[in-house]
Amino acid sequence: DIQMTQSPSSLSASVGDRVTITCRASESIRSYLNWYQQRPGKAPKLLIYAASNLESGVPSRFSGSGSGTEFTLTISSLQPDDFATYYCQQGYSSPRPFGQGTTLYIK
Amino acid sequence: QEQLLESGGGLVKPGGSLRLSCSTSGFTFTNYFMTWVRLTPGKGLEWLSSISSSGNNKYFADSVKGRFSISRDNAHNSVFLQMNSLRAEDTAVYFCARDRHVRACCTPGGASFYFYYIDVWGSGTTVTVSS
């Protein structure tokens, strides 16, 4: 089964910063990697699917890239609403595990 | 507006069983795979199980294989998660989710395949396993 590993597990940043989160797959998943945001007490929210496709309604400060085994999520200018936990998930084959998550904290 | 509403969570003793239900509205249920995901403070999001639109194909995480089963009722736009032999580590918030499956090309053998992403989530139901 494919395993997903995110780094870092937590990150401290300020409003306006540019941040990048990395997700690695244990084997190639081509470009079939999805990113979700999860705020405490809320359901997760799809941000990006298939590595680089922005879900409708998601701000353009979010972007994704990568293929094969290495992927990144970038937030170009952090806003107060962005302090949350971010998860990657492979969408290539079942089972479809998530990464362990990256929590973004306010510096 | 697509809506997913989970029910059936609660407190159960170790070794017990629970059946979660998810009623849906606002979209053509039979066009979509459906998935269950849980959230625990220690492990984050965990994909548990998916079921194809017809109900003929089912997929499970190793952590729940043999203990959990998934089913759907296409006449009533609902999906279910039967959880048996529950353990303390199954304590979590359980989310029902809609799965988009998109045809893509191609495997090394030239066949088309599907990739998946979850685009709609329920609000979750809490399951606590404790004596």
C-alpha cells in the first residue's frame, strides 16, 4: 500500500508570510494528490485536487505542484483564516491514506 | 446545495458495535462513490472505507478491515458504516464524504483508470469507545 508523509508536522508563521508544505508518496502516484484544510471543530475542506487544480471557491493564494512522489502546497500570503491543519491524500489507488497533517500556527 | 448528515454516533463499550448512517441530498447520489473518514487528535484524518456508486466495489483501510463494513441504499440516498469489535482507538469523529471519481489515462498497459478526491463532507458524528 502507498504511504504518505508530510513535512513539517507543524509550522509557525506570520500573516503575510509565504509557506510551503511538502508531501511525499512511498511510490509514484503520478499527479493524483489532493490537499485539504481542516479547522478545529469543522469538516475538512478540499483545496486542491490532482496536484495543481484549485477547487472552485478556494482563494488563489493557495497553489499546488508536483508529480510522481513529491508534492508541495504553497500559500503565497498567509491570512488569519489560514491557520489550520493541512492534509495531503493520494487519489491514485485504494487504500487512499492521508498524510499525518501539518498544523500552521500563528507566530 | 449538496448536504451530508451523519447519525448514529455515541458511547459504546470495547467489543461493541455501532452503525453509522449518512443521509444525503442535493445531488444525484447514484453518480458518486461515497467514503468514510475519521479524525482523531493523535492520528489526524484517517481514510477508512469507500464504496462504488453501484455498491459492488468496497475498499477498506487495514486498520478496520474485517471489523467494519460499508453499504449504501441508492433508493434512499444513504450510506452506512457498520462498526464491530470496537476498540478504544476507534474513538474519533466520523465523517461521511462524497467522492469524485474522474477517468484518466492510462496505466502502463494502456488502460484508463479513475482518480479520486473528496469534494463534499458531512459535519461528522462522534464515536467514543470506553468502558
